[in-house]
Amino acid sequence: MPAPHSAFAENAIHQPARAQFEAFLQDHRTMLNNCLNGLTEEQARRSLVSSRTTLLGLVKHATFVEKVWFDEAVTCRSRAEIGIPAGPDESFILTDEDTIASVQQAHREAYEAARQATSSLALDDMLLGNRRGPLPLHWVYLHVLRELAQHCGHADILREQILDS
């Protein structure tokens, strides 16, 4: 996948750590969301591995990730209250209503809400709503960045296979 047009991380080299975390997160959010651009609905749903992983499913799962780490962990609301699956495996399940446009929009809304939810927090502030117990925001940023980076790699490979077939 090509890098986003405005590579936020490159512009944050001399910024404080918080701005760097947010820039790297945003770059990966944008890259993952954009993996669906230019595909047909069939291509986005195409299954090339034995798991439920599809390009559309990866972006849908990323929405789940944003809500777990930046809604559940920040607000202490349950997953049922938030309206997300109980576990990550279910977050890859696609419904007939899931389209490229709807999944991309839900993902954008989730990461915008995540930015809003953390905007008043400091990196060392503790998030109390995770099942592991209290976690500092900087750890959560690193965890989500790791997960998004892995999924961007998965998306690169799947997209390459789809476009080459």
C-alpha cells in the first residue's frame, strides 16, 4: 500500500513524544483504511487465508481495536454498551450491510472518537477500563500502533494477491 499523501510521522520528528505517537498512529490508521480504495466489494471480501481475515474484515477489526482501547479502556463502558463483539475474532465477521464505504466510515469515526477521548489525557495517565487493569496511555498507544502495523502488513500482502490475480 502506498504511504498516505501527508505522512504525519515524518512531520513529527522534532515534536514532543505525544505528537509523535499520534502521528504514527494516524499514519497507520490512514494506511489501513486506504487498503480498500479502488477495490470492488467482492475483492474487499475475498478470503485468501484459512482465517476470517479479509481486507474488509481487517478494517472492520481495526474499528473494534479503536473502540476497545480508546472507548472501553477510557470510559470503562462494557463492550456490550459500546456495541462491539465480546472478542476480537468476532470483529472480523462481515454482514451483508458491511460495504467498503460503511466500514471505512465506521473506522474513521472510531479513530476520530479515539482522538477526542484521549485529547485531554497525558501520556502517563492511567486508563482504567481494560481487562488487564490500569494501563498508561503511552502503553496503549504503543500496543495499538503495534497492532495496526501488523494489520497494515497483512493488508499489503492480501491487496497484492488480490490485485495480481
